[in-house]
Amino acid sequence: TAMCVLDRLRARDDQAPWAVVATAHAAKFASVVEPLAERPIAVPRALALMLERPAQAEPLAADATALAAWLHGHPASPRPVPRSRGRLDVQTSDIPA
């Protein structure tokens, strides 16, 4: 997972800022999902550990130009970028942040 990759980088003393993106798990929305499922939703260990970490967020408009500007304002660390074996689909809305 993305958090595993980040942990490995941190173990190698990589302190660069990272954005970690993941799909949603029902446990992240237990107050909504549990009544619909009519049962408790178990929180996976990996998710529980991730939720214990400090979080940081910055408002950003759902716009490719805003994302590019933010990325250009946060220079990458001097490390090789691994080649992706997957693909990233980004969906945005017209609702500003």
C-alpha cells in the first residue's frame, strides 16, 4: 500500500513531504455504514495504525491548475522517482475548496 511505501522511505531517512492517497474503507465511515449494514464494521489493523498517525491537510481547489501550482511550490526531494506499475485516475468537481 501507499503507507507501506512511505514507511519504507522513512526508514531510509527520506523526510520529503508526501501525499498519500487511498481508496475508502467502510470503517472510515462507520457512523453511516453501520446502520445501513446493521452490524459493526471491523477496522483493519493497517487502517487503525494509519488513523493513529498525525494528519495534515491543506485546502485545494478541485482543479488541475491548482494542483500543479501546489506541486511546483513544494519541490521534490533529490531522490530517484520509481516507475509506476499502475495508473492514476483523477476525478475533480467544479466545487472550489
